[in-house]
Amino acid sequence: MSREKVEQSSLNQEDLVVILETAKEIGTKNQNINTIDFVDSIKNQLIKAMRKHG
């Protein structure tokens, strides 16, 4: 059996701030948001950040 190498991406403080600001912006729009849309939005921000550093 072989062990797969797990690659880890790290996010810098700037990336985390952008992700948190995105979440805050979504929450302050005073609109109901679908959970899936919220998760997709955060997921997209994480993917962008990981691509910058990967």
C-alpha cells in the first residue's frame, strides 16, 4: 500500500480577511440567502486564494 502525499495550502492574513469580508458582506445585505449560495461564495473565495499560492 502506498501513502498519498497530502499537499497543504496555506492562506495568508490578506486572503483570510477577504474571505471574512465576503461573509460579512453577505450577512449585512439584509436579505435571506440560500445556504448553498453562501457556501459556494465562500468556497469560490477559498479557491481563488489557494490558486494564488499554489
